[in-house]
Amino acid sequence: MSDNESLHSENEEETQQSANDDDEDPLAELYGDERDQLDEEDGVEGEDLYGDDMMRDYREQPELDALSQSGIDDTSDITELSVDARRQAELAMARRDQMTLDDALYWEEGDDEGIHFMQRRKQRGLAADDGRLSSGEQQPDEDIRIDIIENPRGRPTRDHVKDEVIAKEIEKRFCKFLRVFKDPMNKQNKYIQAIKHMVAENRESLEVDYNDLAHESGEPDITYFLPEAPIEMLECLNRAATTVVVSIFPWYHRITNEVKARIKNLPMEEDIRMLRQLGIVKYDCKTCAYVLGPFIQRQNEETKPSTCPSCQSRGPFELNAEETIYHNYQRVSIQESPNLVAAGRLPRSKEVILLGDLCDSCKPGDEIELTGVYTNSYDGSLNSRQGFPVFNTVIIANHIVRKDRIESDSLTDEDIKAIHELSKHPQIAQQIFCSIAPNIYGHAEVKQAIALALFGGEAKNPQGKHNIRGDINVLLCGDPGTAKSQFLRFLLASQRAMVLADTGVCLIDEFDKMNEQDRTSIHEAMEQQSISISKAGIVTSLKARCTVIAASNPIGGRYDSSRTFAANVDLTEPILSRFDILCVMRDQADPKMHPDVQQAVADTQEKEENIVEFDSMTGTELIPLSLLRKFLIYARDHIHPKLEVDDERISKLYSDLRRESDETGSVAITIRNVESIIRMAEAHAKMHLRNYVNDDDVSVAMKVMLQGFISTQKASVMRQMKKKFWRQLNYKRENNDLLLFVLKQLVNEHIVYERARYGGANGSGSMDIETVAIPETEFLEKAHQLRIDSAKKFYKSCQFTSNHFQFDAHRKLIKLAGSAMSSELRLDSSLDLMRRLPPQNCEKNLTDLVALAPDLCESLLTAIDQPLKVAKDKATGREYLLCDYNRDGDSYRSPWTNTYEPPIEDGVSPSDTIRKLEIEVNAAFEAYRDMYFEGGVSSVYLWDIDNGFAGVVLLKKKTDGSVSGKQDVRGCWDSIHVLEVNEKAKASKFAKYKLTSTVMLWLQTQNPSTTGTIDLGGSLTRQTEHDCAVTDQNPHLANIGKLIEDQESKMRATLNEVYFGKARQIVGDLRSVESTAELKNREELVDDLKKAVSGKRTSKEEL
């Protein structure tokens, strides 16, 4: 073969070899799949590098050995650098090269730190050349087109975010966001400050507001990808946050290897009810896109497909145990809030996984706001039940915040400044009181009590032995339509169950309708502030540290002022003693107030959204609800007052109230009331943002305590106690109000004096007073005792003129016309008049008095006990007694026929079992009446209640003096016994009987020869409770009869020993000690002496 042919053959072989090389898969070569393949022609020993033509590679080639002259500038004026200049230049370039673009933001000229990074930079470059650059090191920033992150180019969002270039761009943008974003409110670098606070507390979580990311100066693109690919995005954000933190604090990696970005205020919220189970999970083959599955994922091992059935490809699905990082792990369960669940439906729940520092960030009972990733995990129990692979859904938490901390954390510096400015107002407490439910007219005492309860006192633990609650409990009780439920609706934002209201406010309506189990639990919850449970093998005690504001209805529907508070409510003494403040809300007829109430309601309806700026009664400027809420949150979280005064007034008030309670038989006063005064004083100090309690706070607390205690008394006792404690009750009132109170007192005293002076001389018990004149000197003397020096402004005030007072400056007199006396004075006069009138004509006298003063109708009806009325059953002809307990509208039910007269439809009647018992009790008390009263009328009415029954036993005996041997005695006995029977568990065979008895008596004796006519009248009330066994030998009938018989015997003994004994003593003191015969002989002797003396005078005149 010739040389040309040999050369041609070699060229063809090279061309063919090149073509064969081109046919090889470059991807296979990239992954090194051909490293183990050997060329068959090379043989075992490989290629021979020392051939005959080896020296041909070193032959001379002049055209390639010549150097080009282009680019050489020998005429330049630039001089060669000196050694020092060159060293400075190299140092500057080293400093520039070792910093990234982000680090350069914090670098300034003259900063010589970072020189030690030169060597690290060179090592990084060498590592990059060798292909050993670690994943944690960043490449120099490259210019990336904006549409790379904004345009997925048809890829799914998760795949798009997984792209390395896209991930780096996201990290770069988030780093820039953390460094340069400024708060729109104060224009400060928000997240640099947040990072400093995080580092100061050694935390690993950095909270990022979603709204800041979505802001026009933030990174809206990140907010778009975050909900679509949360896991991938959070990994990018965590890396970026770590980079920024380490760049500012280089040694922070010693605290944590990774800083977590916690996203809050995510606008998208999902209810638990909307989350559904994910049935099965499948995998996609990355090589051929074949769908594999389902597969069972177990907790102790990772299961993945080993071979694709479509393309037979395999992958490295193994776990690298050495690189595994273990984190704190906690699994909790969240549930829908009970107040958000529709009636009749069960609340849904969902499991949540907490990692890292989120563990123990919440506790059972907390209401939280959760941001997390909704994902799936394998559930073996579901798999066994369903029979095929099933995955359970869980939420991997990213951010958790408790609802009670949201408001506190959201207070800005401007809010805190506004709160402190507001606290400096001299009438801040009055403003807060009036701002509670401003749409409700009146009820100032109730608003005051609720405001103190919302601020609360301070919990204490003396010597670490036992906890003393700081929460203030309030009970509202009163007539229907007095806005009890409306007050609760005003506070409805915190409505939850007792345990779920921990450190909040628990609102309870219809408090008197609790069953026996709730009554037992409420005792512990209200004082020890915990609820013990023993259910499903779990024995524990849950915290219930909350303020209780409850509303209750009185027995019978309306509050009876003639009875004590305990007799008006269906609550036991232990429960009542746990309430710090008791508020009685009465629906009283007051013609002076009706127009104001009507106008206030009309104004509220006319205003949009019920916006009220000033209090309709006092004119006080109200605090906006949003600011009041922030003020309340700040005071509860940051103000902790301490009682520093050693005030003897508290102990003296406790002694006085304890004595009054024992004498009147009203609500019991215990040592808990002293603690209540301290709690209320601390709450009043919080209103002024003071960390100490002063005398002013104690005085206000005593005033509130007295207001609640006096409101629970009978009407007659209430007026006496108001006069006794008038100084404490009028503390911190306006001077004009105090002066008006003093002036009314003087007028009342003047009227009593004039009646006693002139009325007694005329032989009349009452008199007409046309005008009352009070000397100004006497009025000013009383005012000086209250430390009020001048009354000139009072004479011109609306309080003075609206009460029809007139000031005569020339004569220095304060005048009040008799026709303009206040309703309070008129009520006192009316009650005094009723006490003087014969008691047997009580009904007629009361009717006439109401006709004269119709505006006092309600007060008179509640303050005066009226005798029972008698009616006759038309069917049987038997008499029965009428009262409010057997009335339905204008009809009354007969105990004999169980029918209403006049007839009505759907009248309330007892159940068959209670009706049967009612018949038996009526028959028994009819025999009792004949035995003990020898006549009269009796009636018993029973009705059903929860866990038992209630009833009333009525007895009436009237005599007109026609009975043989008692012609000189007339009178009437009315007794009303209201009972409540709570049947306990059937196994115990015990029942609790609560009996409230009232006796009304009037008695008239006539003996012209000795004492003349004596009228006695009045009423007596007693209450008792007993636990009695209910058996065949001792049924309800026997227990009720014994209780009432014993009560009546005790009340008869009290009347005989106390009232009748006192009457005998008075009559004995007034009556002469001589007998009637001696008096007659003396009178005859006097007449004889007069005749004898007269006869002697006549004889002398004749002489």
C-alpha cells in the first residue's frame, strides 16, 4: 500500500472513530458509566506511549513559535507600582473578593476586619477548581433574569422551586428583604431589630409577617410561592435567615445550626372541619413518569420502590444515618372552639406536629392561631380498619401564637403612649365605668362591678403554701328585662367553657339552672380555680384561673324586696360566698326616669352601629372600645399593684357588716369578703396604672362592697343601712351629689321634727307641711364636715333646681315646697303612715295610698306584706288561697280540681307524680289546720323543677271576735312556707329540703275597763335547710309536715316571747298599779270631799 493510501486509510479510521465518539451518550459519560469499560484493541497492557514517532511531537514549528506584538503598549505613562502600593492593592482586592454582595452592605472603607478571610477565599477557589465546593458555600451572585422566579415556564410550582437557580434567587431576595425592609409605621429596619431581639434571647425562631412580605416594598413573589410549595419554600427561607443572622453575628452558629423562619398572619385560614383525610399515596418514576404505588410508610423505617416495573431503573433509596439530625418532637391535637360549632354538631379535631422550639409552646385549653403545612403520614390503625393502605393527614406547625398573647404582642409604642396619656386623666376610673356597655342606660353600680372584675386583682401565694385567687367574681340577679344578658353579650368575646377560659373571663347565663354535678364543680372552680377530673383512666386537675360573671333569675321570676337575697335566688350559701360582688337589678317604676330611658333607647336606635361618645346620664366622655381593650390588656399584663396601706377601716367594716348580717339574716359575711375588698382595691389601682394601692383605692373598694351588700337586704333594712353607711357609700361622688344627699337628709329630719312637734300637739299622727325651710348655716355646717367649703355652685346646679329647691339669698334659707318632696321622702312618709294605720285594713289602706301616689306603686307593693286572699272552687265549693305561685296571668289554679279560674288554655300544671303528691299534702295540711288552728283555710301548690320539685304551703286563720269566750280578740294569721326539694341519687335515698317561711300577723284586743284597744301587726321571716332520708316510713309528705310544724312552732315562740312580751311590758308600764275597786273608792271619796267643801262655803256665805 502506498503512502497516500495509508494516509487516506488513517484519515478514514480517525473519521470513523470520531463518528463513533459522537454517537456515545454524553449524559452517560457525565455520570461516569464508561469508566470501567476498556477498549478491546488496547489489550490488557493499555496504549503504548513510546512509539517510533514519539519525537515528532517535539519538532520545530517557526510559525507557531513567534510571539505576537498586538496589545503591547510600551509608551504608557503608568509607572510600576512600589512594593507597599502593590501590597495595599492586593489587600483591597482580597477584602473585596472574600465578601458577597450581601456582606458588602455592612462594609465600610477603612474597615480592616476580614483580612483573615483571604486565605479562606483562596481555599474556596481551590476547592471549586477541584469540584469539592460544599453545598453550604455560596457561589458568587449572578445576574438572574426576573422572569425566572416569576414565570414557572410550565413546570409545577414545587418542581420550579426545587430548581437550584430558582432556590438561590429566592434566598437572595429573602436576604435582601430581611436587611432592607422598613416598618411602614416608624420607618425603622424591622427585621434587623427582630434579629437582635432573637439573638439576645438565644432563640432559633425568627417571626416574619406575611403582610410585610406581600407589601409593595417587600417580596410579593415569595408570598405567591409560599402557600403552593410550603416545604421547599420554608427550607429556602431558613437558609436565607441563617445566612443573614450569621453575617451579623458570626458566632451564632454555636447557639443553633439553623435559624427557622416562622410565618405569621397568613391571610388564608382553613377550618378543621374543611380538612379531609388523604386515602393513599403514590410515587412517580422520574425516568419514565410511571406511577407506582400505593406503598405503606411505617414509622420505624422508610419504604420506597426499589425497581420501576416500567423501565427497570433503580435508585439509591437509602437513609444516611450519619447525616441525620434529630429535633425536639411533640404531637398535639387541636379542636374547634365550642362557641364556633353549630348546635347539635361535634367539634372536629386534627393532629399537629411541633418541632424544635415550638414544643411546649402551648398547653391544653389554649386557643391558638396556627400556621403550618398540611401533609400526610402513614397510620397503621387506619390501614387495619380499612383493609388497604391509608395515610393519615397531619399539620406540621411553622408558627404558633396563643390568642391571649396576640393582643398583648400587637401593642405598638404609639398604643402604649396613648394608654399612659389616658391614665393621667383625673376621671379615668369614671370614664372606664361609663364605657362598659354604654348602650345600656343606668345600672352604674353594675358597670362599676364589671369593670373591676375585668381588670382583676393580683393572685398571691403566701410562703408558697397555697394560692389565693386574684380574679373577681360577679353575680347579677334581678327582674326580667333589666339587661342582665345584654351585659354578658357585651363581654361575649371571651365566652368559653370554664377550663377554656383560663386566665380570661367566663360568662354564665341562667346560673341558677345548674344541675347537682355542676354545683359541685363550681365550688372548686370559683375559689381554688381548678377543676378535678377523673375520666377514662385520667385523674388530673385542670386550671380554671378565670373571672366568673354570672347572671341569675330570682325565684318566681321577679325579685321580692320584702325577702332576703338568699330567699330570692336558688343558690346555696357556699356558692354565694364565692362571689365578690352581688348586684341586684330591679325593674322599678320611676316616672322621672322613664322619659330619660326612652330618649336613650331612641338615640341608640338612630345612631349607626350604636356609636356612643358620651354617657347619657353623667355626660362623661367615653373611651373608644378599641382603646379600652388595649388599656385593659396592658394593665392586666404589666401592672401588678401591691397593698402597702395598713388600713383599719377594712377590719372595722368587716365587723360592722358581720354584725348586720347576723341581725338581719341576710347574705352571710365571711373572711372572703375581706379578700374581695383587697382584690377590688388592686383592680382600681390598675385602672390608674399604679403599682401600689393607696387609700383612694381602698375607699372605692369598700364603697362597692357596701353597695352590693345593701342591695341584697330587705327594703326596710336597706334604708336603715344606707343611712348608717352613708359616708362610705358617698365616697368619691361629685360635690353636688354629696350636697344634695346632705340637703335631703336635713329636709327629712326637719319633716320628722315638725310632725312630732305640731302633729302630737294636735293629736294627729300626721300633718300637711306646705314648705320646708332649712337655714343655710345648718346646711353649710354639714358641708364643712365633708370638706366642702362653698355651696354657691351647688345652688346653680341642675341637681339643686331639678329637685325643686330654692335658695333665698336675702333670708339665707333653702326652701322646698311640700308638693315637690322627692320620691324617697314620699316613700318614707308612706311607709310610716302604713305602720300607723290599723293592720286589719292593710289592703284597703294600700289601695288608697297607691291611688294618692301612683309613682310609688311598685315600691309600696314590694315593701309592704299583704294578707292572703281567699277564693272558692266552683266545682267543689271548697275555699283555697291565692298567691303568685298559683297564678298564671289573671287566673288562679285550684288545688282541689287542678283547674284555673277564670279558665285559660295551656295553663301550667304539675306532672302526674307531683300532682298525686300535691293531693296528699293538701289533705294532710287540712287535718293539720283543723287540729292546730281550729278552722281557717289551707292550700298547697307543687310544681316540677330539675332534680326534684318545689312548692308553697299557705295557711290562713282569721277571727272576728264571734268565737265563744274570745269576744274581745280579733286578728288574722297568714303563713307562707316556700319549699324546694332536691332529690339526690336514688342510691343514697336522701333529699335536701330548703324552707323559707314568712308569717304575717295582726292582732287587736279590746278591754274598755282596763287597757282599752291595742293593735299589733307585723311580719317575720325565717329560712332553714335540712337533709332528710326518703323511705317508705318517711316519705316526702312526712318530712315536709315535720319541717313546717317545727318552723311554725319556733316562730310562734318568737312572737310570744319577744313581740307579745314586749307589748305586755309596755302596757304594764303605762297601766296604773292600783286595782279598779281602789280607783272607784278614791273617786267616790273625792266627790264626797268636794260636796262637803261646797256645803261649808255656802254656809259661810249665808252667815
